[in-house]
Amino acid sequence: MIDPSWVSGLAALLFIIGLAGAFTRKNAIIVLMCIELMLNAANLQFAAAAVHHGDTTGWVYTLFAIAIAASEVAIGLAIFLAMYGKHESITLDDVNVLKN
Amino acid sequence: MGSTGTTETIHSSVIEFAPYIVFLPMIAFPIILLFGRLFNGNKVWVSTFKEGGIFALVTMATSLLLALLLIKDYIGAYGDDSKSALHVFDWFSSAMWNGGATTTEISFGFGLYIDHITVMLLFIASFLCLLINTFAIGYMNTDPINDNRNHRFYAEFVLFCAGMLGMILADSFLWLFIFWELMGLCSYLLIGFYYERPSAAYAAKKAFLTTRVGDVFLMVGLAMLWHLFGSLDYAVVFDSDNIAAVDPASLQWALGMMFIGAVGKSAQFPLHVWLPDAMEGPTPVSALIHAATMVNAGLYLVARMFPFFGAEAMHGELVDLAFIIASIGGITAVMAASIAFVQMDLKKVLAYSTMSQLAYIFTGLGCALWLANSLDWHHDDDAHYIVIIAFGAALFHLFNHAMAKGMLFMASGAVIHEVHHAHHHLHHDDHHHTPKELYMLSDYLASKKLSTFEFFKTIDLDGSGEIDMFEFQTALKNTEVADLPPWEMGDLMKAVDLDGNGTINVPELDIVLAKIKGKTYEEHEHDHHHDDHFDAQSMENMGGLASKMPITATAMLVGSLSIMGFPLIGGFWSKEGIIANAWRVGLEDPRFFFPAACVLLGAAMTGFYMSRMWLKTFAGSPNNEVAAHVGPTNTWIKIPLFTLTFVTLGGILFAGMGFTHWAPDSGYALMSEKGLFEGIGYELGHAFANHDMFFFTLTYIAIFLGAIVGPGLALSLYGGALDEGETAKPWFTPILMLNAAIKGRYSWDNSAFATSSLSRALQNRLYFDHYYDMAMLKIVAAFSLKAAHADSKFIDGAIKTIESTSQSASTSLRKLTTGSARDYILMAAVGTLMLFALIWGVMA
Amino acid sequence: MKFLSLMTRMGLLALGFILIATVSADAVWQEASDDAPTTSKLADDLLNEWGLPLLALGILMAVAMIGAAYLVRDERMENLLWEFGGEEE
């Protein structure tokens, strides 16, 4: 079996990548994808910990998180649709109604 | 402190009621004000209650009665019985921290302190208040300009009396000061009684502010006194042991400050500028406040300082202050008398006379205080006598002056009143006063373009061809001109009903409306008052009134003689005393030659200007037709004049009773050493046949100057015999004959004096007002401009800076909200991470 | 802005290093347990011990789907007409 520590390391790396992407990208869908990446990283970490500790609670969380992430994406995409309807673009830079 | 009633063997049961002397007028003040507001315009209130005048009269009479009962008990008392204190109530008590572990209790209470000086002033104040109240009823209520606002006058009048009586009876300097301020307030209110007149408002403000300047010094003095003694109660402050423990130099300064307060209140140089302007108030105000009572407050204060000067521990230390007091008195006496030379306004002459006479009293007090401080009067009987007599002369002059000046002002008020009436009769009765409603009716007709005839037809309800009161009233109501009740239609009907048959017909209405056509009500009123430039107070509008107003003329004559110091009449006894004492002190201390000389010169000047005043008003022929039209005055005014004439004439009796000895000395009872006639004989001898050669000559010089030179000059310049067919009372005849004779033979042209620059300077009141105004403008106004500038720049600036700083801070902070979602994610992430790090750090 | 992005990048890099260092530290992975869980055990726990949360999750997802469906509804007139056979909202 794979050593859980490596999985954990991978999860950390993925998290950082996702975070960097969330800060930097201007396309809203890409940002959503980065958030998913971060969630995925957290899931990985949980799974590795569950294997390490021998407790299924970690896996239960993983399943729940996947389900919630899916619904969250659905809502997110709906919001993007509404945003597109209003501002004619999904570039986050163009949406600055709350500026100052 | 508010001591628990140091009531030394008082055998007076009245003293328990004595506080009511003050409380009754004080309570009457809001009552009169309230009733006046409630019943304003009510006929009964106006005619029967004289808009509160009767209330005031009853209150003052009760106060007088209580005062007389009190006086009766004290007048014969002497020794310890003659001084009493009564504790009335505790005002407040507190504790003062001494800086260590102890506190001292202090409490301020109100109590009464009664000794001979109190008794004398109590009599003066309550008696004059009552008489002037009577006069006011006759003066104020018969002048239509005062209608429906007399209640304000009487309320303020009564409050003033409360203040004066309270001040006299108070047992500590604190309460003296409180009532002093109360009188200042009432003075302001009463001088500015005709507040719609800018000159009156200005005069009131000036009076208040000038006395305020003095009051500041008085407060400082009282504070110093409190610091020295720890209390302001007379019982503590006059105690000789306490005085011995005090530093003389500081005491002199404290008393000096208090004296400045007295200078302000009694209108002495340099704070005298308010008194002539204060004549803007109605005459009863001038009589009461500025002749008889308030200006005596300053004198009372100085008189109360006597125990300090007389204390053994202070021997010789306070002479400088005494000299200052006497000098200010001397300067003012001459200055005021000289300005009085050129005054044409009757009341202003009397105002300056008041100033001058008060200065006399100050000189007298100054000399007495010097004597008390320099002579060893506690041990030497002769010295004791001299000091007491000196002090008593000043107090006696206060008494005589108050009576005489009050009477003079009342008499002048009577004259002014009658001249005003005469003017009205002559000039205003021709103009039938057209009521406002007719103007409105005329406007109505013009706006509806109705002719008088058409209008008449519409309002003639029964078609009789004539309009009676009811139809006219209805017409006015229907045209919305006025909704008058029947009893107010009378004047209106009279204005229109020209033939007086009780009904209006077309021609009458036509004539009346045509007369007012084209004019507005305001224009008409303006024409009406055009000739109100007539100055009822100027002596140019008088002359020859001796035959027309006999009682007034007599009163004024007696008063003038008393003020002049004419032998045997009232003021003579006291004035001679003051002059003699001034010179006595001058012999001992050469500095005092200055006030002594001033006082002697002043006697001559007083003689001149008082005679000038009387002669210009009452002797000679009338100056214009108004003066010729004057008639005698009404009863309310006559009563006080009558009474005071006799009081002034009775000055010799007071002198004979040993008044000068009794007033200051609590160890002496009236008529205890000599009987009345013996006393009179003694006084006559003392005056006219003095043993000491110096004083003998002095007396006669003073009489010569005061009674012969001064009046003589006046007799030769003014007055003259009455017109043909005018008869005067028998006692005037010798005077008028003398006047005619002297004027005929010795008349001389004084136009050189009259047009000189000195005369002009005097007419401008020696430019004091001018210099004070300039000083105020340059110093005070400049300073206040700078202060205002600093306020708007620095203080407002500080606030504005805070405001703008927070504004700019907020603006720059808002830049964080970029509106970009990316930045928000960043911020959220960073925040969370920091929280996590914090918790991780804490946990680890 | 440039400064901010620079700081962000540095911060991210630093964070990355810290995370990987923490996660791969030996002390974390000391007590390993012997029996790795099996999928049947997972299913068992999921339906018995975690039944209620599972149900809640299901309901939550259903609501989310409904919400999403509403948010992306098509408001064009012809589609509404076809769907409801008349003008309705």
C-alpha cells in the first residue's frame, strides 16, 4: 500500500496549487475549479488519515465532502449564469460594483 | 457663622416679626406680576387697584408699620440692648477641606442685625418707599402712555424695596451683597421701564454695567475679607479680637476694594457716568432709587466699615483709605456741582445734585473714619465725642438728603407731569383722534369700490336713514373690520357722530371717511407724534409756576434750601457738621485740606445751581404758552410732598434730639442726655456761637458762601417777578420780591460764561462718557476681536481638524474594498490562515 | 499591486514549505494502526452509525438541486407558452 504520508504530502501540494490559483485567476470558472482543487486536497488528507488511524470516520467525511462539493458547484455555476446575465462577462475583474 | 441666635437681652417682641419687613415685599412681587398679567385691561384692576399700586401701597405700609414698631423699641435703647441679632434661617452649610486631615464646617445663614444705623436707614427706606409709592400712583396711573403696564412697575418697585430693606437688616456682608445685587437688578429693570425707547434701554444697560464694575471690586473685597476673617457675619467680623488678629495692610486693601464697589453704586467719580442717564426712567424711579435709597447703599456699606476703622488694633493704619474716601468725595462734589451749572433738564440738575451731596456724605464719612482711626477715642472722652459727632454728622446728612432729595424728585415729577398735561391739552386736544377701525373701513370701501352712499344703504338694516350703534357694530362685524362689544363702541360712535345725536347719517359718514381718505393709519399717527419732540423735562418749558402749583413750589423750595444748607432748615445742621469736621481733620492732617476746600467750594456751588433751578422753574414769567397753561397737581402726588416738607422743616427737631449723637453710637439713647429744647438750644449755640474761633469763622464763611453768594448770583441771573395778575402763596412773596429787586439792579450778562469752552465741556459732562467709550472701543473691543479670531481659528480649528482627519482616514481605508473578488478571496484566506497560525501558536 | 502580488507569491511559497514540512514530519506518522479499514466496514458505518447525517445530506443536496434548477430556469416567452399553455409566470 501507499504510505499515507505521501498521500498527505500530495494533498498539501494540491492545496497550495489550488490556493495560488484562487488568488490569481480572473476567469470565474477557473476560480471555481481551484476551489474544487482545494476541497479535493482536503479530502485526500482525510482519506490518508483514515487509513493511518484505521477509523472509518475519515472516509465518511470524504464521502460527505464530495457530495457537498458537488452541490456547491451547482449553485456556483448558477450564480455565474446570473452574473453573466447582469454584467455580460464572467471575468472577476469586471465585477467591481462594490469598489470603495 | 450662622450663629444660633445671639439674641442679647432683646426686650423687643417685634423682632420676631422683623423678617416680614423684607419678606412681605418680596412675596408681593410675584403676586402683583401675576395679577397684572391675569387682569390686564380689566377696568376694576385699573381704576380701583391702580394696576397693583394699591397692593404695593398696602405692602409698603405694613413694612413701615413693622419698621416703626421695631424702631420704637430700639430708639430708646442703649448699651447692649441696642444691638441685636436674630438668626432667621440657615441657607446652606458645607465643609471646607483644610488640606490635612481636618475639615472646617462653614455655613451661611440669613439673619438680622439691628443697631442704630440700621434703625435710621430702616426708617428712611420704608418711609420713603411708602411715600414714593403714593406719588407713583398719582404719577404713573394718570399718564396714558403707561396704561396696562403699570403692574410691571409696581412689581419691580416692590422687589426693589425688598432688596433695600433686606440689605439694611442683613447680618452679614454676604447678604448685604446679595440684596445689593437685587437692587442693581431692579434699578436696571426700572430705568429701562420704557424699553421701547432706545435711550432708556441704553441708560439701563449703562447703569447696570457701571455698577457691575464696582461690584466686581466689591466681590474681591468681600473675598479678601472672608479670607482674613473666615466669615462674613457682622458678629464675627466686628469683633475686636478678630480684628486685632488681622494684618492691617490686607485689611486696608480689602476695605478699599469694597469702597470701590460703593463708589460704583453711589455714582461717585469715576463711576458716576450712569446716574444722569438713569433719569430716563420714570420719576418715581429716580426719586426712590437714585435719590433716596439705592445710592445710599454705598454709603451704608462705608458706614458699616466703621468698626474696622475704630478698632484699637488698627490705630493709625487705615488713614490712607480714609483720605481716599474723603478725596473722592471732594472731587465728585465739585465736579458734579459744576456740571449742574449748565443743565437745562430739571431731573438732570437733581441727578447731579444727588451726586454732589452723596460726595459730601462720603467726605464726611472719610473724615469721621480718619478721626476714628487716628484719635485715641476709646479712652479719651473728648476724642470719643468728636469721633461720634463726626460720624453722626455724615449719617444725619444722609438722612436729610434722602428726605429732601426724594421730595425734590417728587416735586420735579409733579412739575413735569403737569407740563406734560398742559402740552397735551393745548396741542393734542385739537386733533380728534381718529380710530383705527375707520381707516380699515375706508380701506374696505376702496377695495370693494363702494361709494359711501351705497355702503350706507347696505348697513342701514331698518331703513331708517340713520345708523345707530347696533347697526354700526353689525356693519363692522360683517365687513370684518372689527368685532367690538357694545361697550367699546362708544369712542368709535363719537368719532363718526359729529352732531352728537347718537346716530350716524350719510353726510357724517361721508365727511369722516373723506377726511381720512388716502392716508394710512401709520401716517396719521406719525403726524400726530411729530410734535412729541416737546421735552416736558426741560426748564425751557417752565417758568412762573409758583402761582400755578403752590404746594409743589413750596416743597421744592424747602428741599432746595435743605440741600443748600440754608440756616435752620434740614440740611444745614448736617452740612455744617461735615464742613466743620473736614476742616478739623484738615488741621491735623494737611492732606485733608483738599477735600475740606472742595467741600466749602461745593457749598457755594450748591447754593447757585439749586437756586437757579428753582428760579428758572417757578419764578419769573412763563417761557412759553405751555408753561402758562399748567395747573396744580393731583392729590396722590400732593400727599408725599406735603409730608416731606414738614419732615425737612423739622430737621431742627431731629438735631435737637441729638440725632448726630444717637445714630452712630450704640451707647447713647435719644434724648438721654439733653431734653428736646435743651438740645435745640445746644445745637443753635454750637452752630452760631461756637467757642472755637476757627470753627466760628468757618461756619459763617460757609453760611455766607452757601446761602448768600451762591443764591445771590442765581437771583441776579434768573427768575424775576411773576407776571401781572399772578398771585403766589404768602411765603413766596419775599423771595420773589428779592429776586425781582436783585435782578433789576444787579443783573449781569453771563453769556461770556455760557458760551465759553468750559461751558461746552460741562455740557458734554466733562467728556467722561466720550473717554470711556473710546477706552472701551480701543481696549475692550480690540481684545474681543482678537479673542473671537482665536476662537474661530484655534478652537473651531481643532474641531475641524479632527473632523477632516477622520474623514481622510476613512477615505483611505475605503481603498481596501477594491470590489474585485480575487482580492476578497485573498483577504479571506489570509485572515483564516492567521487565525489558524494564532491558534496553532497558542496551542503549541 | 505588484508589491502585493509579490508578497502573495512569497507567502504562498512559504506556506507551501511549512505545510509539506509539517505534514511529512515523522512525529505525525508515529502510531500507525494495524487494521486498515475495508469498504464493507465503510458501508456498514455509513448506513448505521452515520445514517442520520446521510439523510440530512441527501435532503440538503436535493434542496440544492432544486435551487440550482430554479436559478437556471429559462424565461423565454415561447418556452413558457409551450410549457404552460398560456401566459403564466
